[in-house]
Amino acid sequence: MRVVSLVPSLTEAVAVSAPGALAGATDWCTHPPDLAVARVGGTKNPDVERIVALAPDLVIANEEENRAPDLDELRTAGVEVLVTEVRDVPQAFGELARVLAACGVRARPRWLDEAERTWAALPPPERRTTAVVPVWRRPWMVLGRDTFAGDVLSRLGVDHLYATHPDRYPRVPVGELRAAAPDVVVLPDEPYRFTADDGPEAFPGQPCALVSGRHLTWYGPSLAEAPAVLGGALRAAHR
């Protein structure tokens, strides 16, 4: 089985569950750190000719991260493409199992069982807090409706204020974000790399949580530790 992954979190899942199966991955596929496979460009601009030249049995993609025209071009070239859709935590587990089975993984990996147990055992939040969750600036964009990251936060007791917005990633002026007066501003380090020096200064006087984008937005082995990692970052914002 030769697999090309166009989704960083799925790349990690396949790499640790089916060693040797990956023939290619995107430039953004950073885990495992020692991953040594052909690179095929970005998630939004993959090198279709290079992918085809790798002669994969399967390309794995995601309906949000990858562009339909690129996937159609791969299919036209005779490449099988599996497209995932992940909007919440339970769906992530189902799609991960489907991807791994398609990649030839016969036994359910231990990390997937561990991740499911971790999320199933989460205690009810002691209290709920409100948040805005920027994912980009210039222009400012935030989590909107029907997102995996929004569901992750909700299960940790965080209700983001644009969860009912018509758009999944609405553009919202920063002044409006400040005026919304959330309990916390959640700033992940991807897709935009918010840091202590780039992001919090736009929200003076408001608690800001700098969080790992991998634990907030990736569905893969990081799911097992995501509640603890994200919970620690959220608590730190209120100290």
C-alpha cells in the first residue's frame, strides 16, 4: 500500500499506525518530526503531477483542508482519493478508523482507543466560559459554525461566541471581537501562528489563552492528550 496524505493530522495518524505506507505528504505535515517522505506542496496547492508520479494506491484528503479541483484532477489521472469530513470529535474517531482501514491497518491502533477513552471520560465542566477564537489576522477571522475545533472547545466547557454565525470562518473586525467581551480569547498557533508578541496586544485587558493548534484542530494521535494540554492553557489564561 502506497499512500499520499494531504492532511497533516491524517499524515501523523497513518505514519504511526502503518509504518512504511506513506509515500508522500504535504509541506505542512510536521508530525512525526522524523517523517521522511516525498513532499508534494501545500494543502491548498498540492503538486498534482508529483503526486501522480509517486504512483499512490490512495490519496487521503479532507473536504475543508483540500480544494475540490485538485482532488478532481487526481481522480481524472486515475488516482483513488478518500475524502474525510470532520466537524466534531465523534466524527473524527469514525473517520480516523475509516482512513486507517483504507490504508491497510488491520488492528485498531492503541492510540485511537486511548483517545476515545480520554474524551468519553471527560467530567462535566465545573463552569462554562465564553470565548472568541481567532484563526487568522489581516484580516481577522474566527471560528464560526460547525467546526471540529469549536466542538473540542465546547466539550472542555468553552462556548465560542460565533458558533451560530452563518459562516464557518467569518471575517470579524477586531473591534467587534473586543466588544463581544468574551471571558477568554483563544489564540492557536495555527493556521495563523499567534504568539505572546503577536495577538494578545490586540485584546488589551482581556485574558488570552495561547494554545497548541495541533491539539485544537488536529484529529489524530494528539487527540489523546488534547484535553489535558488545552485545559492547562485555558486555565493559565485566568491566572
